[in-house]
Amino acid sequence: MIERTIRTVAVVGAGAMGAMYAAHFAGAGLTTWLVARGDRADRLRSPGLTVNGEPLRAEVVDPEAAVGRRTADLVLIAVKHRQLADAIAEVAPLVGEQTTFLSVLNGLDSEQAIAEAYGAERVLLCIALAMDAQRDGTRVTFRQPGRLALGVGPGLGSPERLRATQQALDRAGLVWVAPADMRHEMWWKFMVNVGVNQASAVRRDPYGAFQHDGPARSLMLALMDEVIAVAGPEGVDLGGADLAEWDRVLAGQPAQGLTSMYQDVLAGRPTEVDIFAGQVVALGLRHGIPTPYNQAMQWILS
């Protein structure tokens, strides 16, 4: 059995989530790199980012200039889904035999895309839960970093890589859980994103609007019900207990906090509607299940 220790972490994507995780790793004394090229790299070096008011003490590494340097033990990919293919290619010079990948992207298929490029054994299943990080210019703020659910899957990851990653997260003060059924957990997060992210984006509502009965909550639940409907034929059993778990998490979110998709809309960035509503609509067509609420989201947010 190979003993693995994570000493160097490369973070691809210096948005709110990526910067928050980078700050935790760097603060724990792990060598932490922000992977960026060109003008983006220059901006990350100067003026740089602050996280909860403190300068982010992570080295900005241009992968094109990194050939011959030590490779990363852990690569954490925290970009938007539309940037995933570029991120996978960009990080190649920092990947060595020992490198393990974590993706905190939304959706259901980023791990498979990474596995196709670098090998399934290197890739752990992962979802990020209950964080509230936001970025405004060079300022990143968060009240709670949430937790990471991670594990191995059929053909994905290895117990040794999982243990080493859990140890690195412990060192960084990041909470993790290891669910027995990661596929169910990933579909649960997908259901949540389809509901609250999309409803908040079209209604321009913060989390507080979804914490009580009203039009915002009704739209969120209607979108989630369509995920539950298409999940069954895909072999995933979602239902009332999963909705209740989301309500428990939602109750802990700041009432004025904004979902990532709402932040994208406010910033004029493209949304991730294709991997939310688009995927639900496609699954509905495959299984003969109507998905009118998600179809409307696709029309409005595309």
C-alpha cells in the first residue's frame, strides 16, 4: 500500500469558493498555489485577494512556466462548468504520479471529465455543501466554510488517496464527511442546486425568501420535485427525507446571503442553467417525464 501525504495544493479557480479553500490550506502551512495565466495571474498577484479581510497568502503559479517544478499532491478544481475543459488542460504541467483531484463543481459529471484526462484512480467524488462564500472584486468573504462530502466510486479514487485528502482537510480545518452512498449525495446536491440556485436567479431573491412559505419557496420546491421525478428512473431514490435535510441546511444559511447563480446574474456572467435545468429536461425527455418548470428556467436563463 502506497502511503500518501499531501503537502502541496493547487487551486484552479480563484472565485469565492476557490479563494476560501486556498486560504484554509495556506493558513495551515500547506504549500498552496493559485493556478492562473496571463492577465488573470497578474491581477491575482497585484492587487491580490483578501479573504475575510486577510491577504490570501498563496503563490500564483502560471502552469506554462511551471515545467520542471514540483507537482501538486492535490488539485482542487473550483471553476464554473463552462471553464472545466480549459482548467483540465491548463493544470497538466502540475500533475504528477501522486496527484489527486477534487472537483467542487456543480452538476453530476465533472469527475468523469477529469478522469478521462488523467485517469479515474486519481479522482475522488466530491461535493461542497453549506458554504456561503461571496466575492466582490478582490474581496472574498464567508461566514461558514460548510463541509465537503467525499469518497470513492465505481472505478474512481482509491482508499489511500481518500485518507490522505481527509488528513489534509483536517489540517486545514475544513470539515468533511464520507457518506456511504456518494451517488445519492451528489444527486441530493444536484436537486438543491436545481431548486434554490435557479429560483433565486430568476426571482432575484436571497436565501431568506426560501426559508418560509411563499412564491419563492413554491418555485424552488416545484423545480426540486422534477429532479426527484427523473432521479427514480436513473436509479436514485430521492424523496421527503432529502427535502427535509435541505430545509435543515437552508435554515442555517444567512437570510441575506446569495446563491452562486444569483451572484452570476448580478455580475452579468453566464449561468450554469445548462447543467441544471438542461440536464433535468434532457432526463425528462429520456424517461418520458414532463419537466415544465425546468424548461421555463432554461428558456429564461439561457
